Amino acid sequence: MGDIPRKRHTMYKKEDGTLYREQVMGTKGFSGIQSILYHHYPPTSIVKSELLKDCSVHYEGQADLAHRHFYSHQYTEKTDAVMGRHYLLGNEDVLIGVVNPTEPMDFFYRNGDGDEVLFVHYGTGKVETMFGTLTYKPGDYIVIPIGTIYRVVPSEGDAKFLVIETNSWISTPKRYRNAHGQLLEHSPFCERDFHGPETLETHDDQNEYEVRTKSRGFMHAHTFNHHPLDVVGWDGYLFPYIFNVDDFEPITGRIHMPPPIHQTFEGNNFVICSFVPRMYDYHPEAIPAPYFHSNVNSDEVLYYVKGNFMSRKGISEGSMTLHPSGIPHGPHPGKIEASIGKKETLELAVMIDTFRPLRVVKQAQNYEDVEYKYSWK
Ligand SMILES: [Fe+2]
């Protein structure tokens, strides 16, 4: 996007003869994906650096091993997209929460630890980033790479994001890519379904701007002496993008297909899956509802977006369930019989499976359905 010099790492001059500042932004040292950006000003030039606050979450003490259910819609505080994030579950690899981003951010932000995924449950607006601007709508997964400076500018109206913060990198599953990185024909999505920044707006004013950086459990504030979105051009493979869940083409079969068919993204030690409206299994004697299953080395989180979730009772929009490894889970009483002969489901849910145990953040207890663990009686 924008303008870049013909050859990397060569002089790229402004009209007045001074140089644009080149930044190589990559992951995994210099062996992951990367982009090269050209700034008006050095991305390092700050006039003030402060420790802003402790962001560590407080987990509950050891509880009994049981299935949990939280009504995340009961968290109603309206804030900007960053400072009001309300975390419910987490471990060493991922932090899961919600936020109701109705207010604009009066600062810029970057996550210095890993990529972020913001799933838009509802609300519209735009995300202004150093790579350009993305516009979002319900059902969007907004994927923002580590270190990307951005701010969320919501449109008017109610808004809610499911927030997934990582300390690794988000990608689509490797098994859907050929040796060249192109998405294969059996993939539930293709390149056309992924949308990078639409416009690149370059700001070159030299006022003071605050950029908050989340790093190692703390929020830091850096005051820049220039606008942080001062990029005139960039190229490369690292950039924020949007994938809308309605573009996920479900994989269906004659008999029940296992959860990996829903996989959309992966990070280190976790996956993100999309349960979308789809035709049910078509074997004449098929049982469309899932069988009871033990999670093998994974904790399963489901965030219910909309539709009548086929295998559960007592679940509402915004519900978040946690089915920990070590004990089996499955459909609620009556749901197996009810699914037989049905042609389709309209459910929409996001699942996060983590390969290391999750812990419940203490404040999640405020929204807990404490009877859930007995709901299979
Ligand atoms: Fe499951």
C-alpha cells in the first residue's frame, strides 16, 4: 500500500531530500512473516516513557473439576476497545475476555506480547492502524499482529467484542496450505475471504501522541512527538486483516464430523474454531448432535453468538462455557433425540480449544451459572 522504493534497504527520499525511515517488522526473529514500512519519523522517537498500570489478572483459587458457564452479557460497562477489556479465562498462552467498545480511544495502542483477535459480536466501526484502516461489522474476526499500533473508532450504537490476546502468532491451519502458502481447495476459506487494510492515511504532524503498549503483564505509555500513523507505504506479508465468519464454508458429512473441521485459526497451544449455520449429516440414521466426548489434553471454551445451540439448554447469546479436560462432556438430556431427522442448524459460535489448562478469572464468578455443572441430570 502507498509508496515504497523500488529496492528494499535503499535510500527513499522525501521531496525535501531527507529520508523516510524504514522499519522491518517481522515475527519469530527474522524467520517469520514480515513487512517493511516507511515512516515520516523514526518509530523510536519518544519524549516520555511511563509505566501506566498492572494488567495482571487475578485467577480464582482451586475449584472442583466441573463444567462452567458464564453469562458474559451481564458485563455491561461501555468503554473504549482496550482499557475496558474484561477477562474471564486465561493461561500461559492466551487471555480470553469481552469488551463493549462504544467509546473512541483517545490514545493509540499496541500489544507487545503477541497477536490479538477481536471477534465482533455486534457493532460497526473502523480500526485505524499503521498499515491502514480496516472497517468492521458483526461476525468479523479482526486479526492484529504483534506490535501493530492501532486505535478502534466505533460507530454509534451498541458494540461487543470477544477478545483473544495471545503471546504467539495467529495463522490459518497449515493443513489447508500448499508448499507455497496458498490455501488449498479443501480449505473452508480462500484468499478472497481475507481483507487487509482498505486505505492508508498518512499523518505527518508533529504534535504529542500517546501510544500505550501492553507488555509482560503491564501497560506502558509512550509519548511520541509525532503522529504514530505516519507510514507512507509498506509491503510484505505481515498486516492486520479481517475474516468474516459468514465466509467460513462449513465442511459437512454423511455422519458427524469432528471439531477440527470447524478450525479457523491457530496460535501456540490453542486453536480458534467457528461453528456456523450448516446442513446436518445426511446418513438416513445419522445423529447430528455430537457424541459425548472426553477432551484429550484440551480445555474447550465456547462463546455463543447466535442461533439455538443444538446440543445445549440454558445457553443464551453471549454465554461462555468451559469444558475442562479430565472429564467428558456432551449434549444436554433430550438434545440427541431432538437432533435426529433435523436438516440444518442455525447456530453460530466461536470455540477456543487450549492445549494447556485454563484458569477462571475471579471476576467471571459474578456472571456464573453455578447450576450448569448439574444440568446433565
Ligand atoms: Fe466438545
